[in-house]
Amino acid sequence: MSTTEPDAPTLPLSPAAAVAAARPGRVRPRRMRGTAALRRSVSEVRLHPADLVLPLFVKEGLDEPAPIASMPGVVQHSRDSLRRAVVEAAAAGVSAVNLFGVPLVRDAVGSGATDPDGVLNRAIADVRAEVGDALVIQADLCLDEFTDHGHCGVLTADGWVDNDATLVRYAEMALVQAEAGAHVVAPSGMMDGQVGVIRDVLDAAGRGDVAVLAYAAKFASVLYGPFRDAVESTLEGDRRTYQMDPANRREALREVALDIEEGADLVMVKPAGAFLDVLADVAAVSTVPVAAYQVSGEYAMVEAAAAQGWLDRRRAITESVLGIRRAGADQVLTYWAVELAHWLREEWR
């Protein structure tokens, strides 16, 4: 039988004693959060209007802009309202606009995409005439807005998107868009080899000055729904045979590497918010600037929540774009580009 005294029970420290024992005074990260000026002085990522790109829709035959119901505040532009919109974007300090066309007539091969007088090519020329080089003019290079079936390419008899036949159409589009005045062509169809074909045809035509923004990691996402309203898409079914599976992360790096090897001047991850891990991966290895597209569904969700009073709209917009920049995007395509640019300029004042 033990004759030693049992240890005295250990009493729990009082809250004040626990704090004293931890001695938090030596390292206090909160010191650098105490005022707005302190927080600004150590911000790791800063937003600037030049980081932003404004996507714009122009519809053939409009006399005035037409609201898009699923994207409150966004419109299909007429030719005249498009000119006004790009002047406003340039004045706000936005770096670029990304143009999409909505034609009145569509066919199986998207003939309107290569018509020099088609809605998108006219829009490119209008914007170039209006603002010259004050804005970078990026042109969507894809057939989905122009085909009656709504797919991004030419179909085979059994309804499969024919990759190589589509590349021929993309090459034709690139030349017409360059002639119209695009600084950057942006192939978004996710066809294998699209960047190389476009780069080769532009160079052969003496248009080595036109850059290629590759939609390198574009995922088959539900978040494109409002965009399809904006372009009045006729798509039935989906695009999973050519856009990426949202489950795949490593594959995105493979797609990006291939596009850079083929001559891409910039690469894009799309959508942005749900794929920040992919964006960070791409930014870590890319040898060219990285863009990310904050897509229509991301826009619509914030606008809907803000309209219900569930989110502070301005803070939600700013934070969402900041997160995309923090993940590594050099360029953010966002429908809030001009509004956000104005807010940033107000903060500087």
C-alpha cells in the first residue's frame, strides 16, 4: 500500500490567468488592423481599374439598349449605346472590353461570325473608331452565338462537334476580327489546337500584332445560364464533350500548358469564383498573364442576394473581385468593371 501523498488536484486557470500565461502581448497581428490607413499600408493585393475588363453584348437591329432579365443592370447594346459604353469604360480607367455579338439570323456553320458586316465585326470596328487604342478591344472568337444549334462549332451528321472543321471556321473568324480592329482575339470554344491554328493564320496574314487570349481552362459550368439569355442561345443539351469537367484540377494545367506552347499571349480560367484553386495553380506556373472570368451566374447570385437585402452589395462585389485577384488573376472580366472602377477611384480621393 502506497504511503505517498496523492497529488493535489490541479485547479483550472481563471480566464484572466490563462491570458496572462499565454503572454499574447509580444505578437499581436491586430496591431496592423487598427485603422484604415494601417490596413491599406500592408494590403497584399490591391484592386485597380486597370485590372478590370468589361464584357459587353451588342445585338443586331436594336435602336436602344435592351435589359437582360437574368442579369439586372446589364443590357444588350445597340450600336450607339455600345459606343457610349466604351467611352464610359475608358474614362473609368478600365483596361479592356470583351465583345460578344447577338445576330438576328443564325445557321448551321455560323456564317454571321465571318461576315465583315456581321454584328460582332461591326461592333469591333465601331469601338475601334470610337476609342482607338485607349481600350484594349477583345473579341469573342466562337461560333455559339452564330449557330442555329447553339454549339461552339460545326456539327457532324450525327450531332458531334467536329473539332477540325471548327478550327477552319475559327481561323476565318480570327482574320475578319483582326481586320475589323480587334487588338485581342479570344477563342472560347475549347477546341483542341485552336490557339495554334489561330496564331498561325494571323502570322501568315501579317497580323502578328494581334494577341490571342486563350480560354484555356473553361469548365462546363451551370453558372453560364444568364449569359445564354444575354446571347439568346439556341443550345439544346450541353457542352460537356468539349468544355472541361468541373471535377478536374490537374487537367487544367495540361490545357494551359498546351495553349501556351501553341502561342497564347494570355490564358483564362472560367468561371472564376468556383475555381479559385485552379486559378491559383495556373497563376503559379503560367509564363503569360492570367485572366479569370467572373461569369454571369456569379453576377446574378450577388445581385439577387443584394436585392433581398441579404448582402451588402458593394462589399460583396469588391470582395468577390479581390478574391479572384488574390488567387492570381492579372485580369478580371467582370460585369461590374465600370462600377467597381468608379468606387476604387472614389477611395483614392
